[in-house]
Amino acid sequence: MSPVFHTFAMTAALATGIALSPASSAATPAPSATSASMIKLGDFMGRTRSIEVTVGGQHGTFLLDTGGGVTFVTPDFARKIGCSPWGQISGFRLSGERLDMARCEGVAIGLQNGKTLPSATVGMFDLMSLFPPGTSAVDGSLALDALDGQMFTLDLRAGTLEFETAKSLAKHTAGAVEIPIRVSRHGASGHDLGIYARSRTAKGDLWFEVDSGSGAPVLLSNKVAGEAGAADPAATKAQPFKLALSGKGGDVSLDTRAIVRDMIHDGVVGMPVLVHWRLMFDLAHDRLWVAPVKP
């Protein structure tokens, strides 16, 4: 099954009213980083993170969306970098609705710390059509497919992305909880990457997508909401919910809120939850560790 392109539903995410900082219609430029391996992320509309990139000598501001599945550029930015879009990448929204977009080949994304990600295929989509008139422009969305094979720590509350070595990752994961994950690389014409974290129930394991592009704390499928622990599986409004991700040697839990809906995933863990944790990814070996952020 192809992944969900959650960024296509970004307008719904931004409507939740859960902000990282005072809301703004602009993508705030990222301040300078504190180390060679660390990138300081920007703040888009107070509710999600952005990242400054360079492609083909052109500067751009991309959203950072761990649930996006596929990295993409806007039509305007595609023209700037000399992309001649062709073919198709297909995926699905949480509702199961199919979405198609053309693709650009051989796109090498440069980051603020001087690192250039491996050349890759990206999609092309009119992201700005999702936002109200007057919203400051963004040029694309960076998903986990662009970071495949990398080791990095993501702190969404502090707004930092730090690339790791094997040695530094071992240091940073000491004391953290490793969460078993499933990694999807099979949808969207073979171009996507999605991460799903385990949550155990009495009937079996559920797999929740890790999605910084979702403004809901937790989304639950109406097919498994009761087993997941929702007090009212038939409720259509947000309800109190205790999220528990089942780790090796212990669980990582958080009292939050969940929304039950008809969707094609077991669940989604969104930005309002992810800001409580540091996420340490090893996408060379498909591993994830979680640790609470420091107050």
C-alpha cells in the first residue's frame, strides 16, 4: 500500500490551533546552528517546522514533514531549478483518496551545514494552493525519503536537526528507549519512506505513523480505536487519550488527546505529541529511539 501524503492535508493540521510559538503567516528564517552537524529549523505559521535548502544554486524554504512520504517541490521552484517534470508519483490520503503528481529527476538537496543529500527523485505539487491567500511562500516539503540511510536526531520543540555519526548516535541514545518500527519503502511508485512505531494491544500490535506534518496529537482508525484505548471509539471530537508506544525494555507514554476517524492507517502520532520527545533515527539500519525533551 502506498503511503499517505500527509502534507496534502496540511491545511487541516494548521487548523488545530496547537502552536509551537506565537502563530505567524510566515516561514521564519532559521538562525545559525551551534555545531557543524546541527541544523536549526525554522517555524512555519507557529505550528510546524521548516528547513532552508539549496537546489541547483537556488535557495528554498521547505516544510519538514516526517509523514510526507515523498519529498516534493512546488511548480515555481521546479522551474527555478530547471526541472522538466514528467511521469507520475501516486499515493493516498488517510481517507484512501488517491493523489498523483509529476516528478523531477536527479534533485540534489543541499542543507545549511554544507551537507548535500544524495541525488533523488522528487515530486512536484502546488503546495501553496493549500494555504490562505497572503501566506508566505514555501518552495516544497522535505520528507524522510530524502534522509534515507542517514543517522540523525530530530528535536521538534527546540527546532534542531542534527546529523549523527555511529559514535555520537550511541552516546545520544544511551538512556533512550528504542521503539520497534516498520519502515515503508514500497508505495508511491517506489519513491516513498514512512516510519511506523509499535503500540501493543491485547489483540495485537498497532503501527502508528510518526508524522510531524499532522496537527492532531493522535489520530486513530475507527477500526481499532477501542483496542487502542479510546474511551469512546464512536466519538467524532477529540477525547483524552493515553498514548503508549511499546519499546524494548519499556513503554514511552504520554497523556494527550486523540481523534477517531475512518482511515487507512492504524494511527498517526502528530506534531503536538512529537514536540515532547527527541527522536533519534538510524535509517541505515531502520531503528528509532525516543527520549523526553529537557524542560
